[in-house]
Amino acid sequence: MTDLVSTVVAVSGVRLENLDPVPEPADVNAGTLGLLVLLLLVAAVVVLVVLMNRQLKRVNRKNAEGAYDDLPGARRTPHDRAGDPGDTGGEGRD
């Protein structure tokens, strides 16, 4: 790796003294920008989870009301068919 760096430096004409020195590990930290980005990502995930739960509750409520019964290939569970006069008690598609 050192040979590659030496070759690149020699070809490019850059002097090693002009390159930025590597900072010490104690001098480097994530800072407030990293914390802000992390907090924004956490807030976005929380918002998405809340909105998804709201939508799933809405879909379940509409399904219980029978809003999706007319869709082709819609499956009804035995629980949904409990009051159905044509129910034979078997499972599967209508």
C-alpha cells in the first residue's frame, strides 16, 4: 500500500508535506450534525410506524364492514362468515 501511495505522489507531483495530517482519534467526534441526523431518522421511523398502524386499523375496520367483499378473489375467514346464511362451515374461497 505504501508503494502505491508513493507512486501516486511521485506521478502527481504532490509533496507529502502539503497533505493534511491524519487527526488523532481523540480529536475526532461525530458532533452535533451527526446527532441531528440520527434524531431526524429516528423521528421519521416513528412517524412511518404510526401512519402504517393507522392505515392498517382503517383497512381492518373497512374489511369488517364488508367494503372489500365485492373484490374478485377476496377471501373471507370463518369468523367473517359466522352470520352468513349460506355458510356450510368449510374453509376456502367463496
